[in-house]
Amino acid sequence: MQRIKELIKMTGNPTIFFFSIIKSFYWNFRIFGLKRALSTPILFHYRTKIKVPKGSIKVFYGKRVYYGFDGSAWISRVPQTSLVITSGILEFKGKALIGQSPNIRIDSGGKVIFGDGIFINKNFRLKIVSEFYLGNNALIASNISIRDDDGHEINGKQEVMPIKIDEHCWIGDDVLILKGTKLGKGCVVGARSVVTQSISRSFLPTYDVIGGNPAKIIKEIACWKAW
């Protein structure tokens, strides 16, 4: 009963809860099999477009992922919500809350790993064909776009480079993170920044405030606290 109350609170109302539970059980069954589906390791919002093969998602036992729920009330959500894995792996190391209208796509055998204690606000967009890592207790604001490829060929080739965001990083609103980016522990990325591999080409920033287009180190900090 306590778990049901928790889920109803997360979904916002009993109707959304009802339809989301039905869809979630169906897809948890397809992904994990009947035994794990009964515990619903991933709760999907019922509006989510899902296309994932069996066994392509991993969730640690005893943990739950919320996909497409919650987020800051003053931020409008985009209408699309999807999770598409044509080829690859999506792994959750612990609890994760991914806010309304996420769009995640993994192609070409890509691998995405989310650490424990992840919070992502509304309108999160992630496209990966190589590797993406998001460390424990990361805080991701709204309208974030992350991709590890060029999208189209340039001079006959397309460059692909993994992205790594270490634990306890805070990414501000409307940030674009591009291929090859590596952010060290505790970094803060200012709103509307464009983060490229140049920020971490020769070193890995740790506890730095980063901002601009392209993003540069603004100052060092000792720590930051969400609330």
C-alpha cells in the first residue's frame, strides 16, 4: 500500500497512475521477464513511446527508475516522450528520476550508464552511439541536449567520441553537451552553455564552474549544495 501511494504521488493523479502501471508492467515484462516485472523496476509514463529489445536495460535490484514524471512546475514540457534502443545497453546503477518528456535514443551498440541518485528535470534529450556515463548524485536541469556524434558526415566522415560526466555534477538549464566532453567531480555548468571536448582536452576539471559558448572555466569552487 505504501508503494502504491508513493507511485500515485509521483504520477500526479490516479488516472495517470493507472495507465502508467499497465504500460510499465507490459514493458517491464518484455525487458526483464515476469519475476522482475512484478516489482516494476522502471515506471514509465503512459505517454512514452518505447522501442527497446529484451535485455537491453539493466536496473540494480531493489532500485526504481521513474521515466517521464515530475519536474519543475514552471517549465513547460515538450509533447514528445520516448525511449528508443535500436542496438545497445542502458544501465541504471541505482535510483533515478527522469522528469517529464525525456527523449533517449541509443544506436550502433552504444552504452549509457546512469549512477545512483540521479535527478533530471524536464525535456532531457540524449542520443548516444558510443558511450555516455553520468555519475552518482548528478543534478541535470531542464532542456538539456547531449550527443556523442556529429549527426552528419563532414568531409566524408563522422566523428564519434564518448562523453563522461562524473559524480555530483550540476548541469544548468538549456545546456548543450557535445562529443568528447569529460567533466570531473563536482563541476557546475552554467545555463545555456555549449560544452565541447576542448574543456577537457588536456585535463579533467574538478569542482569548477564552467560556462559560455564554447564553455570555459570561470572559477574554482570548494563544493555546491542543491538544497
